[in-house]
Amino acid sequence: MKKLIALALAFAMILTCSFALADRLADIQAAGKIVIATSPDWPPYEYIDDDGNIVGTDVLMMQWIAEQLGVELEIQPLAFDACLAAVGRGDVDLMVAGLTFDEERLNAMELTGIYWNEGDQGLLVKKGTGASYNSAEAFAGKVVAAQNGTNQQIMVEEQLPGATLELVTKIPDGVNMVKTGRVDALAVPKTVYDSVLAENDDLEVAEFAFDFEGGNYIASVKGEDTLTAKIQELIDTINAEGLYQQWVDQITLGE
């Protein structure tokens, strides 16, 4: 009996060591697919086209990453805050959704270096009102929308203390709220508001812009250092070869 118990314990230790030595990158390659969460309501990064396909500059990058890893790409479309939760729990391998740096996020997940600097952070307002919103004080008593869980939410909270924050799940919802007057402004990065303005000539950008420095990151599961290092290696190639600008041109200019 003791020998049987000893053998069982030894076998359990072997299994434990095997699981400890396993890593997510190896699992991805063994499964032949990588699962990436995104919030498809941020054109031109990720959005749903007229045919119902998830497209955008981040999607082109996801496809390229999958090709470099030699695996298939599976995209899980979720609300932005649900994307954060999914990668935090390890339900997906990566999150790619115009993600900016935040210390709290770093505590819950791994973050790569910047793969794209999205530029200025501004506010969409009704056409003809942009000049009147020329300072943070001009938003006092106004209702400003931002997507839940995003850096734009944080910027509204910290830089527009006199405004009332209205959280939205999807950017198109916020756009419609500005157009109908339910909110006075919608906080979005430049690349996004350029795309929105191209299709909504009744909106414009406020003169005030948020104080912001940074760019977009990819999130991976906390503790998955091998996977994160590999993704960082690919991001270094993206930056060195200017690939993301090519994807931006492909989506925004049709090149």
C-alpha cells in the first residue's frame, strides 16, 4: 500500500511539474490558434463593416501576428470592459483594442510596449460649438461621454472635474448621443474622431484637447512572460518596418 501511495504521489508531482512547465505560447502553437479579444466599435482600429466582418488596423495586425506564429486567428468581439475582464481571467490569449497604459491594468495583466501612437485625445461636439469648448472650464456643468473602462474615461474624470461623466458601452452609441443632444461631448482619440467625422458632417472637434502622452499596447495574461516576450518581439518588427502605418493607410486610404 505504501508503495502504491508513493507511486501515486510521484505521479502527481510529475503532473504538477508538467503543468508548471507548460506555457501559453506553447499551448497556442499546439492548438493551432490564438484567441484575441477586441471591442469592434473603434474605427479605424476595429469595427464591423457593412458585411458584418470585423475589420480595422488592429485586425490587420492580429492577422499578421497569427501568421508569424503559424496559427489561425480567432477574434472574440466584446465590450471594452469585458475585454479587460477576459484577459484578466485568462479566458483569451491577448487583448487588442486601442489599449493605453494604466498602472491598475499592469497589476492585472501583462502589457507590451507601444505599437502605435494614436495622437491627440479630443472631444467630439456638435458642429458650430467647437470654438466655445476651448478650455477644461468650458465643460463645467456639461455631460461628457466616454467608453467604459477606457483611458478616455480616466481623462474625463481627471481633467474635466466640472463635467458629468456618461459612460457608454460602444462608441457609436456615444456619437448618437452627441448628435441627439443627450450628451454635450464624446471623448475619443484623434484616429477615431477622424473616422467618425468622415461620416458625420454635423459634428466637429472641440478646441480643447486632453493632456496625454502615450500609445496603444497589447495585453496578455498575467504571468505569461514567454508569450508576452514573443509578442514584444513581433511589435519590435512592426515598429522597425513601419507596418502599422501601412495598415492605417490600407484602412483609411484604401491603399
